[in-house]
Amino acid sequence: MPATDALRLEALAIGALEAIDLTLAPGEILCLSGASGAGKTRLLRAIADLEPHGGRAWLGEVAQEDVPGHEWRRLVRLVPAESQWWSERVGDHFPAGNAPGLAALGFDGAVLDWPVSRLSSGERQRLALSRALSPAPGALLLDEPTANLDDATTRRVEAWLASAIRQGGWPTLWVAHAPAQIARVATRHFELVDGRLRQAEEGPCR
């Protein structure tokens, strides 16, 4: 069943970032860009409750501050630029062997029996996206999810991921830099500039 909860930030602040007020609707993809060091990753980590920060965050009626961090991160799922793997076998990272979108991501079921050490950086990145959707989240935070992929694979992953987000109804904050990618996937596009969040000049991409 699709999610129906918005992700809401109220006066969220971390590091040099000024207080951010923002609401992401269910199924919305908000692309976030900005120069290196602007604070994009720290913002995602603050929303995921991985770094101390000011302000508040909600998913629907659930406040970040009212639930333990690990429970919040089950609801608001962060996919970092470098994924972490804690077991030797790929399939051990997927509950009950449920790995969404394997075919769309360029794999077959045999990948679940691979050792993690066999995976390239791009394969790890694609499988980390599948892992983030199993079980389904309430919201997604994606830190350059196609950064290690070639153009053809990037387009394939974008199409699968954007479709899954909209069908699942997950409000999504997607860090991206390529204008073409932002134009393909974003509902809105914001930039981090001098510690402030502002809507990009081209406005909504969809």
C-alpha cells in the first residue's frame, strides 16, 4: 500500500546551514544541489538523526525526537554515497531474500549468493538502493545515488527508482548535480547556497 505521509522539517539547522523549513509531499522527489562542502550530506544526516542538530522533523504525525534513532531510520531511510555492508554474503542484507528491482538494476537472483567482496562500487550502489526499499520505507534520503554509474545504467536506475518512489508514495530528498538528471526525476529542485536553501531558478522540473 502506498505511503501517505509527508516529510516535514521545521527550523532544521546543522553546521553552517540556517534553519530550514520544508515539506515534501508523499511521492515527491525534491532534488538538492550545491557546491562541494555546502552541507548537503550533513543535512541528510541530520534528517536521518545521525548528527546533532537544531529544529525538528516529522514523518506524518511521527516526530523524530519521539522515537529511538534506529526506529526513525527504519521510517526515514538514508542511502549514503558509500554504502555499508556488515555480512559476507549479499543476500544476508535482505530480509527473507526480498530484493526489490533486481532485474531493473541489472541483476538476477544469483547475486544474493555472491560475496560482497565480489561487488564493484557501482554494483554496491545499485544493491544499496534495492536494500533501502526492503522493507518499504516511509521516506527516502538519497546522497548521489547514481554517482558511480555509467550513463546507460544511470538512466535505467533513475527510471526504476523514480517509478518506485512515486508508486510507493515516499517523500524523497535526492542529492544530485547533473542538470539532465534533475530535469528527468525532480518534482522540485532546490540549491544550498551560503547556508541557505533556495529554489533553483528553473523552478519545478515536473
